[in-house]
Amino acid sequence: MRINPLSTLQGKFTLYVSALIVVIMTGLSWGVISRERRLMEDAIVREGVALAESLAISCTNTMIYEEVGLVDESGLLDNYISDLMKRKGLPIRYAMVLDPQGSVIAHSSAKEEGRSFRDSITGRALSSPLTLLQYPSPDLLDISAPLAISSKRWGTLRIGISLEDMRNELSALAWKYTFYTAGFIMMAIIVTGFLLGLLTGPLKLLSEEMDTMKVREGLPSPSLVRRDEIGSLYRSFHRMMKRIKSDEEERERTQRALYLTEKMVAIGKLTAGMAHEINNPLGGILNCIYHFKKGGQSAEQRNEYLDLMEDGVRRIQRRVTDLLEYARSPSLERSATDFRSLVERTLALLDYQIQQNRISVVQEIPEVLPPIEIDKDQMGQVLLNILLNAVQAMPDGGVLEISVQILAEQLIIEVSDTGAGIPEEIAPNVFDPFFTTKPDGKGTGLGLWLSQQIVERHGGTIRVAGREKQGATVRISIPLTSKGAL
């Protein structure tokens, strides 16, 4: 049988550990990358703000000196911006100086000079009294610094710093952490699988021994010597198997003793029954012999004694024949049998007794029944015994009901009578050999016992139910196909 690896303890634990590592490493990676992004962005912002504010001072001084006529500004602002663009470190994309209306006074790109900006970014930069940080796009940081002293404002300095290098570095860092996480997961899976193999291997060995070990065979010595919990479990299993083996041996001894006891009880019952059945005729025969020895009998009396002796011998012969029939278990000769016809033939054999006892017969048997594989002679004997018991239980008349039906591949036969019934205290003994409630000479007590043996050899069951003065019902269940022991 192929086992899904994920259904094993080793597979489940490895899967859970791997999932836990993925979650932890993903969280750690996200935290580290977020921290690195903040640090890198903060460094860019600090350096950019410092650069913008320092350049704004120079630009403001130049514009003041020009206003009072101390210097000629022409070209100074462009030189400042040109020097700024040549700086190494920050990836500056653009730099510009705007007048209070948003027109370009100086720009890192000569073709932008004289252009007027009316966008929202420029609007906020022109109106802000402090250094302002804005993000026109995810890859661009715009830093604007006012060119002003107190309430006097000459314009605004704007510097654009590219964030693309930072994002590329963060992306590389993310891939690096992803690679590290995948490698760590693979290593964790290998190590976890190896460690769990050390733990589950002995358990698998114990499971295999449990599957193959048989109590009746000698118990092998523990093949696993460990001082941990698994070793303790292994030793406990062997101790349990020893106790089971000891209990099994004790149970077998008890069963043998019970079997011998039951056998002696059965022999006792057989002996008592046979003694009772044989002693009575023997007593009559001895009495006849006694009178023969005395002599003086007439021819008619001698013939009467001879008839009595013959009758006694025949009664003994019948009892011995019944005992032999009880003792032997003839093999079944199965054949496909029409059970309805078998019931009708059996009723025909008892027609005289049924008529004599004024018994009404009610049959509930389907017109067509599937053939059933039985020994029709032995099963006919069963029907004869049961129907005869029912007839003899109704000496003053009654109703004999016979029903046959098919249920769950079983042929169910029920025979009910309205006779004297079965007292509750004797119900458990009705299948015992030589047990009978009939008067002497009316039965041997072997009929139901023999019937039970025949039905069970057919693989079926027979049950008797009833109460005193409420009649009795015999229920027989036989498989439609051959399942009984031959």
C-alpha cells in the first residue's frame, strides 16, 4: 500500500516547519527591507535638504547683492546650478531657480530657462515658507527651498533627486533575501527530515513488529535498545505482548477445562437419558422372565409375555438407534430443492395426526420460490420433527401456521402453534439432548437437538420462542446458497 508522504508524521512536521520558516523569513525580510528603505531614504533626504538649503543661501545672497547693485548676477546662478549638477553622491536629476511667479531664472537644462511652471508641485513649492519635500513620481524626490529673508521672497530653489538607484538596490536586496530564504528552507527541510527520520524510524520498526508478531509464537527479544521515550515504549510493548501471551495461554487452559466439563455433562445427560429409556423396558422384560421361571402360565399368557418382551426389546433397539443417529453427523448431499413441495410432502405425512387432533393448517408460502441448495432428506427430517412437535402440543385442536419468505438472501421458515407453549424456566434447555416435556413413551428429547445439528450444518440458525399457554414459534433461517459445513 502506497502511503502519501504528507500523511506521515515526518511529512506533516516537515511541512509545518517549512511553512513556519517561510512565514518567519518573509516577515524578517520585509522588516529588513523596510528598515533599509527608510534608512536610505532618510540619508538621501538629509543630504538633499542640506544641499538645497546651503545652495539657497548662496542664491539668496546673490539676488540681494544684485538688487542693491553690489554685483552683477548674470551667470552666477547658472554657475551654482552647474556646480551642483557636477557633485557626486546624490543622483540629482534637475535643479532650477524660479521667481515668485514660477518662471525659470536658472535651470540645469538651458532650454528650460524662461519657462513658467503652473503645476501643483510648483504651486506648493512657491507658497511654502519652509523647505518642502514632494514626490512627483515614485522614482523622484523634489526638494524646494525658499529664497527669502523674513517676509521678503526673491524666488524658490527646486532640486530633483532620482530614487531609481535606491529602488534598484532595494529590489536586489529583496532577491537576495528571497534566495537566502529558499536556501534556508531547503536546508531546514533536509535537516528536519533527517532528525525526524531518527525519531520515526524506530516507531516504524515497532509498527512492523506489531503487524507481524503473533501471540502464539515465541516473543522475540527487543531489537531496539534505547534509553529515551521510544525505547520505553518499545519495552512496554514487549511487556504487554508477554502479558497477552500469558493471558492467551490461561484462556486456552480454561477453555479446555470448560470443554472437558461440558463433555462430561453431556455424557452424564446421555447416560441418564439412556438409562431411563432402557431401564423401563428392561424392567418389563425381567418381570416376564420371572413369570416364565415360575411356570404355570397358560399358552395365552405365555404369548402375552413374549409380546411384552418383544415390545421391550424393540423399544431398546429404537433408543439405541436414536442415540446412534444423534452421535453421527452424516455429510450433506445438497441439491436444488423446491421448498414449497418439501413442506407439502411433510404435511402429507402428518395428515392423519392433524385430522385426528382437529388442527387447522394455515400456510403463507409464495407460489414460486427460488430453488435452495439443501439436503432435502435431512431438512425433511427437521420439518417433520418440528411439525410433529407442534401437532403433539395441540391434542385438543388449534391452529398450525407455516410461513416461508426470502429476506436478505436467507430462506426464513416459521412454524407457530397455539398449544401449551414453553414455560420460561425450561426455554434455555429445549435443544438439550434427551430433554422433553412429553409423557413417557411419547418422545426421546432428541428431535430438536438433531434438528439444530442439521440446520447448523446447512449454515443456518434455529430459534424457539414462546410462553406458557401462549403457543410456540420455531424460526429457521437458511442461506439460499451453500455456506454451511459439509
